[in-house]
Amino acid sequence: MTRLTGSEGAPALAILGPDATRLVRELDQLFTGWGVAAGAEEISPPPLYPVTDLEKFDVYANFPHLAWVAGSLELESGQVKPVEGRFGPADVREARYGLPHATCYGAYLYYEGTQVAEETLVTLVNRCFRNEDHYGGLRRLASFQMREIVALGGYDHTQRVLADFGDRIESFAGALGLGLTKAPASDPFFRSDGARALMQKLSPVKYEFSYGDLAIASVNTHRNFFGERCGITLGAGEHAFTSCVAFGLERWLAVLGERHDGDLSAALAAVRAAAGTS
């Protein structure tokens, strides 16, 4: 069983039951194993960052509609309690921390100010947070888990990683009987009517793998944007290129649950069987 919860009657958060937890862990271990087999080392990011770190990536300029921030309580006035399910502005001190809406930020901040090898590969998982205009069960949550495999180094390396893992995703989905479509997409973090979204449609840097209307994985190239913003360099002094492969774990859970009519034990068996053929 999965229990959905949220404020003001909007089910934006999920508490996964034992069967769902087992399936999510199986998926995460599988995707992690793909990365490790390709040479990735695993790192562990925090669930929130100073807003000054996220600001380096234009998070608050480009994605203000998705952003969540966190501040401590203002206690000088005495005991503070939420009223009607919320704290008011006077109850909260300035918000110095931001909640990330993508996992890969942790990789770039980890390597900030360092020189990396031409074929650096890491994998990490984190809780991501998005202030969406609507939510839809496991398909769209305010907080969800995203596993990523991140390539840093030379441009050719970043593109090989995307091609290899893109093929791996399609092979695995085929073994599961999931008919995924791969299509170029503007980054979902950008507003759909923005200039950046239009440019990405003309020269795609992101491809999504979707089951029906739901994207459950993506491959993304960033050129040297994050290398420049974090001062990540290569041996010759130029800024590193980066790319990432992302898996929305609860979205995979939702799709597999639908595919197997809610029988998560059957879904788990299917994942284990497909893992040996992909």
C-alpha cells in the first residue's frame, strides 16, 4: 500500500508501503549497478543546499515556479505554532537553504574548484522537491527520489555515456514490456513559453523516455555550463563538459504498478527477470 498525504487536501507526498519500498530499492540498485559497472563511483548528496549554491545554476532566475526554500523558526516572540496548517511569514527567519529539484547538482558542487579526469563518472540519488501547479499520485509528487548517473570530462565522453545508457533504458523497458517513446524535450524546469525552451526544441539537449504521457527517465547534455559555474576543469585548463542520465523512481513504480494491475510482487519479479536481459 502507498499512502498519499499533503496539505489543504492536495495529495502531494507519498509514504511507500513495504512492497512499494522493495520495488523502488530494487530499481535503484539496478540503475546504480549500471553506473558502477560503467566505472561510476557513488557519492551521497545532502537533501538541501545553501541558496547561494543553487543560485550559481540560475535556479531562482529560471525555475522560481518550482522552487522550495527552508528557514528556521523565529522564536523571539515565544512559542510558535502553525495556524490552519501553516506558519506565517513572521514565524520564519530568512530562508538560507534551498531544496533541489534535481539530483545532479550535488555532483557539480562535489567537484567544484577541482580538476577532473577526461572520463569521470559518478552516481547519486537524492530527494527532489518541486512546487508543481498540480499533483497526481506517484506520477507527480512534491517530493520524490531521483537516481542519476553523471558524466564529467571531455565532450565525447559525456555523449557516449548518454548514448550507452539511452540504449540500456530502451532495452530494459522492452524486456519489461513497456513501450517507451523517446522524444526531444525542452527542459521541464524551464517555462514552456520561454526563450530557453524554444532553443532547446530547435537544438535538443534533452531526450525523455515516456510511458504514455509520463516521462520516467531522461538523458541530458549541459555542454560546459556546470563546468564553468563550478570551476571544474580538465588537464589542459578548459572547463569540463557534463551530462546526466536521470531516473524518477516513484514514476517507474507508478508505471510498473499500472502494467501489473497493482500487483507489485509481480512487478518486482518482472524487474528481476528483465535485469538479466538488459
